[in-house]
Amino acid sequence: MTAGQALVLATRRLTAAGIEGAATDARRLLAHVLGLAPERLLLAMQDEISPDQQAAFEAATDARAARRPVAQITGLRRFWGLDFRVTRDTLDPRPETEVLVEAALEEPFASVLDLGTGTGCILVSLLHERPGATGTGVDLSEAALTVARDNAARLGVAERARFLRSDWFSAVTDTFDLIVSNPPYIAAEEMPALSPEVRDWEPHLALTPGGDGLAPYRVIAREAAARLASGGRLLLEIGPTQAGAVCDLLRGGGFERIEVRRDLDGRDRTILARKPAAPAPHPGN
């Protein structure tokens, strides 16, 4: 069987299973099995594939038909131009989170704290772009921290990153120029409507805090200022209906210069806020 023939069969299988974007997913899975970059796959369409490759591709196709995310099947997700390892213990990094990374890079920083780091995609991307910076990633899941440490090592920032098991700020003692977070924010009542890829395969601890979905923001708004340097920045990813409520929480926490950024689909996605700068010393003091 040629690679092209296998691709046609897999695309039909995924289409019949109701997979949106079946052809794209089939190509990604075949490229992974053949050890090729996706953009090189077209050149291999007439090549014969081995029985082992055929079996591996069929297994990957079956997994996708069962609604397992492609990133969990291949073990990798591209984010901010970097390949991050992904497991069932972590969220699959999403393109809309790049809005937060882009905003964080608009100003210099020497130190960054990533709350709920997951794969480490935000922290590692920031450190990759700022070779002089150091950072800390915290998560309640030790399994997620293992993935984050591995990503930091593979992507060359391990010497400037540390990872701690922490319930938000509970184990954090340092002060940072920048705090970032993509916390769980899906309300409990919204969980049943999620796609099976998300609801059935990604860790619920990283998806929802229960209730109205705002509990992490209440903690962050209350405690983040104590871990920010004077004038330091706080950047948060939010659900598209949460901007008003989260902005109110941040104002109540003493933050200023609060701004909402939208993602490429035009939905509210990232909130920027700043801790007020300490007043300048009075002359003669």
C-alpha cells in the first residue's frame, strides 16, 4: 500500500466517524507515523509504506476516530513556533493562548511566574524569546510539572526555569516583574457542551474549577499583587464572556491600567493589568 492510498482510507474512516477536518488530521497522523514534517508528506504519496507503518497509522486513525486529540496521539503540539510534548495530564496548547504570549513580550521583564503552567508552553515560550529572563512555573498536578520540565529541557530553557507544585501562590515566595496565567475557567454548567476531544480526554482539573468558573481569578486578584514588583504586570487568559467580571475583580484587588485583548476570532481572550508603581521617595528622605 502506498502512503497516498493509506491516506485516502484514513480520511474516509475519520469522515465517517464525524471528525471535523478529517483530511487535515489524517495527514498529520500519517506524517507523524512516517517521521516526516507535514509539509513534506506530499512528496511521499507514491512511496510504499511498511506493514509496521501501516499498522501504526491504522492505530492512530482508530484513536482519532475515538475522538482522542491529535496532539495526544502524536505527543506533540506546535505553539509559538515550538514543539511541546503533550499528554493526557496537560491541556493541549491552543492558538488563542498565543495572544497572551504576544502581549507579555510587548515590554521587557527579567522574571516571570506562570500560574497553572501545564505543558509549560507559556513560560517556555517567554523564556525562549527573552534569553536574559528567568521564570517559575507552578501547577497542582505533579504529572503536568513532569511534562513542563521535559519541555523546558528539550527547548533549551531548563537552566532558567524552575517548576514547583503549588496551589496557586501557596509555595511561591519570590517577587516577579510579570505574572501570567491560563487558569481553568470553564463553568461547571458549560462542561457537558464541550467537544468530546476536550471533555473526555483533557484533565478536568485544568479545564474547570467548578461553579461559575471564576474561582481562580478571585484568588489571583486577591494575592497576585503581593508577588509582583512595583509596576509589575499581570496577564490572564479568560473565557469569552468573563471580561467584565474579571476586570471588576482586578480593580478590587488594586490593579490599574486594565485592558482586554481579543483573539483572532474577535472574542475577549486576554486581560492585561498592572500593579501601581510605588511612589517616588520624597526629596530629602
